[in-house]
Amino acid sequence: MANSAAIGIFDSGIGGLSVARAVRELLPNESLMYVADSGHAPYGEKTDDYIYQRMDHITRHLTAAGVKAVVVACNTATTAAIARLRAQYPLPIIGVEPGVKPAVLASKSGVVGVLATPRTLLTPAFATLTQRYAGQAKVILQPCPQLVPLIEALAFNSDNIRALLKSYIQPLLAQGADTLVLGCTHYNFVADSIADIAGPDVSIIRTEMAVARELQRRLAEADLINTDLITPDLMNKGTSKATDIFYTSGNTDIFSTQLQCLWGSADTFSLLQHPIAD
Ligand code: DGL
């Protein structure tokens, strides 16, 4: 496996771009190959089997394209089926799970709220995570079914989204939650509104940088870090010479607009149509 090979990252849509941003920040000279499975979103309302079929399909194409590691940048997919995916493919596969452990550690009131898709909160993997790390804390689950489509529409600061966020967050605060877990990668894009609604005394737990660090650790362990493109100048500027390629199973015009809002101007990425995302 070449160290210059890309890192594959996928999600049901744009949520995983928050993880890709963290990877880009921590590993500036790795190339990224990102798949937004927008034609099959939202995962949060699909069955585990359906989600696994999509994970398998995307991972098969990513590995055929030569990636050296895969990041499942989606809590729903990770909790639904990452164990099955790992059993199928020999390369490092890094997932993202709701940050229950750091939330319990951060909470002073002993009450933690978890915002996530309905699917994530129903999975046995999430139940195991909560059993393992809740300890004496009370962990309140808050499914947020309508949030992902509004975030996909880039309506981050709309009245609609604020009203919806309030309806999800206020009952958690009323029950004494002082820590909120963003258990869906899409929610990172409305983290500021969540923090604003929750107020200054509430901690917000995000996991994308922890995922990037875990990826870095796994690449280092397998001696797969790319050192070819590093120059001191590029490192100092925090810029990247790496080429990032994006695919979508949805509408490429919409994804292009989303990328220009969340990634960079059109000359900073390649957006391709490929059977990877069928
Ligand atoms: N971004 C995904 C997650 O982290 C879910 C979005 C969806 O429902 O498709 O769970």
C-alpha cells in the first residue's frame, strides 16, 4: 500500500465534511476521496441492513480506487454496521460514535443529553456505548429526525432550524443536562446555534477532531502517513498541496454548492461522477 494513497471518507451527505475538515487540518498532506451518499440519505431513517449495503458498496469502490484507510464519517453508519464492514475489509476503518464518554467526564450535574438520528439511538452498539460509559450519569436520548434535511439545505441560521433546535434542546436543559453530545456529524454545522440556545453553562461535545487523531494514530501504526508532499513552507502556512476528490450519489450541482459553502472555492476540489456513488 502506497503512503501517497488517498484516505476514503464517506457519509450520507455533507455531515462527514466536518470530519474531513478535521482530517485536513491535522493531516495537511494527505489526499482525500470523499463520498456523499446523498442519493440514499438520510441514513437515520433506514434499516441497519440497508445502511450496511451502502457502506459495503462505497467501501468496495474506495478500496478499488486504492485508498489506504476508510473513515466512516457518520454516527448512524458506524453504530449500525461498522463491525460488519471491518470483518469484510482488511484496511484501517475508523468510525465515529457519539461522545458519551467525554460528555460523562465533563458533566458536573451528572445529566447528559445526546442529540442523534433516530437510528443511532436505537442501535445495540449505541446501547453498549451508553452502558459502558454512563456510570452514575443520567444519559437522555434526543432523536432529531428533521434536522439533517435542513442542514443539507445549508439552512444553518434559518428560523426553522432554530425553532427545531429549541424544541430538541430545551427539554434536555429542563431535565438538568449541562452537557450535550452532537451525535451526528451533520450537527457540527449548527454547533454555534446549539451552543447559543443551550447557554454558556452547557458544554457541547463534538468528536471530529478525536476521529482525525485516531486516523492519524492508525496510519502511523501501519506506517502509512504520507510524507512525500510535505515542505516546511506548506506546513507553516497550514495549506495543502494534496488533491481532494469528491463524489456524490445525489445531484452534483447541489453538492458543488454545498462544497463551495463548506470546503472552499470550486478550484480547491474535483467533483466527479463515478460508479463509486451509484
Ligand atoms: N451524518 C450522519 C450521522 O452522523 C447521519 C445523517 C443521516 O441521517 O443520514 O449520523
